[in-house]
Amino acid sequence: MVENNVHARTIFNQKYENNEVSWKGYFVETKQAGNSFVNSDHSLNLLVKMDPSESVIYPDLVLSVS
């Protein structure tokens, strides 16, 4: 969890907003709706870890598919 959301948003806006970015990551797993730590109305969540990752135990990216 980001401790200072305002600061994180400012950094994001300056560095990434409206810019093309390149990153490496790998597929971790899929989670059915209702069995995921992400509260979602979608039917499937794809969990992705970035390299380097920001978390040891959580995915960095969750792609939700309806």
C-alpha cells in the first residue's frame, strides 16, 4: 500500500501520465471472481509480477476480464 497517495500520484503524473512506458513482467496466475484479494465485478483476474517488483508477496499488476 502506498503510504503517501498524494505524493505517489504527483510522481506518477510527472513521470508516466500520457507517456509510453516499457517494462518487463511475467504471468503469475489467474483468479476467479470471488476468490481474489481484489474486489472486482469481473469474472477473471490475471496477476502479473513486474521485474523488478514492488512487492515480495503481491502482484504488481492485476488485469480484470469480464
